[in-house]
Amino acid sequence: MADFTITFLGTGTSHGIPVIGCDCEVCTSPDPRDNRTRCSIYVETPEAAWVIDTGPDFRGQCLREGVKRLDTVLYTHAHTDHVMGFDDLRRFCDVLGGPIPVHASKDTLDKIRHSFAFAFQGMQMQGYTQPDPHEIEGPFFIGKTRVVPVPLEHGRTLVTGYLFEREGRRLLAYLTDCKIIPSHSLELVAGVEILVIDALRERPHPTHMHFEEAMRAASEIGAKRTFFTHLCHDFSHVSVANKLPEGIAPAYDGLRVAL
């Protein structure tokens, strides 16, 4: 296998696409790339596999992409569209034969503990979700991959982006659900090989980057390849792909990138 493989489990905004009750051109599109479930990625290396966020579509995403191994879970923040598949981790606890490590900021862990109290209050038995919580305080390792937390601003919500490094290479920066990337965070991810960044729509939004902001951030970061994620139903995959400059593309559910 490749040293580092990224699978986009979901690339859509909080509604998911198709949006319930919407008959727009994108929501009725026959192009499977316009079918966007809630945002998440799955990363595989020779020694470990992990997911970032477990939204409401998590179970279906795992079945669709044939995910059978999961060693660790990372969370960006505790909004509903990023955590509500938490209880589907129970199956991976069965596979592991015990608790699964869960990494997040203190605030995010506190909110997950509140929403899924049963999992943190003594239900540590086979058949139940068994989290092993790890509060993020700085860089840490998953196998041979160094994980660097990247602070982001999502309106008044503080979000944790992630930079992944192996053998001195800055392989991936995952920056979803952000409006502002602080200057020190831009420095952390500068020159990364793959950038995945929030780009909700073409019109400005109060808590998410729109296309112009995302392209400006991509230019500052200088990634070899950039993928837009957390996409809404204002545009089809084809229409936006044809307008973006070389090196920048919309991600889509099921897209795999190997390094």
C-alpha cells in the first residue's frame, strides 16, 4: 500500500446533499460527485488508520468505502454534523477488542462527553462504544505519523485543524469549518503537499470560507494540491471544477489520494 492514503468519506455541508425537500439542479443531479455526505476523511498508513470526525453519515460512509480498520479517531469540533456518528464506533471497538483512542481539544471532549455520557460512564463492555479520551495539548504521534494541531476560527467556535507529517514531509493539512486561519496556523501548514480546506460556497458566509477566501488561503499556504470541502448545493461538481485554477479542485465523496 501507499505510505499515506486519504479517502474522502464526506465532503458536504451540514444539510448533506441532496438537501431534504430540495429540487435544485444539484440536489437532483445524476452525477454521483454531487451526492455529498457530511464532512470526514479516512487516512491509512502501513501501521495505522484513523478518521477525522464521525458525522451522522459515518456508518454508511464506512460501508460504502469498505472501511474495516480503525485505530484512532480525531475530532475537529463538536458540532452535530461532525460528531453524531460517534456511537457507530462501537463496531470498531469490537474489532480492536477494547477501547478506541479519541483525540480532541478539551472543549470538544467535554461536549462529546455530555452528548454521549453513556459511553464515558461505565458502559465499558463488549458491544458498546468504548472511548479512550486524549485531550490534545500539542503534537502527538499515530504510528509513525506526527500529528500537529492547527487552531482555526469558525465564527465563535474554536476548531482544531490537523497537519500530518511523516519522515520530515508535510503531507496533509486538513482545515475544515473555518472562517479565519490565524497567522501562526498559516505558518504551521506552509508548503504542505495536500491541503484540504473549507470552501462552503461562492457567496460570503459569516462562519465559513467562501471560494475567494479559500483560494487566497491556498495561495498563502502554497500547497502542491488543494481540495475544497464542506461544499453546499449552490454549485455542481463539474461547474466549479471548470472554474478553479490548476492545482485546486473540489473534493467529492469517495475520492482517494495516495502519497
